[in-house]
Amino acid sequence: MSFLINAAFSPDDVDLLRGALNSWCRERRVDINSSEAQFAASAAIDLFQSGHTTDEKLNHALRELKGP
């Protein structure tokens, strides 16, 4: 799981991350409160911090994500 130090996210960043997670959960039919969704949320933050900062890039990278 990600360990965030001094990570600051703008409201737009949070909206992007939440939207990507919602899409991932919907596509995989996964409950947003599940451990799989927690794994995806952590991965989304890691991906965002490594440069996947657009909706298209983040969603594509999450689709390639292999489960926990």
C-alpha cells in the first residue's frame, strides 16, 4: 500500500482519482468498499504520482492493473 508523505492533492486531483476508481470498480463489478477496491485506490494514487495525471492515462493504466 502507498505511504504518502507530504502528498497534497487538489480537488481536481481527487475528482480524477475518484472517477478512475469508480470506473475500475464498475468495469470489474467490484464493491467500492472491498479489499480489491482498496488495492486499486492505492495503485491509482501511485500511478497518479508517477505521471498518469489525465483521465485517459490513469484509466488506461488501471485497466492494465493485475489484482491483489
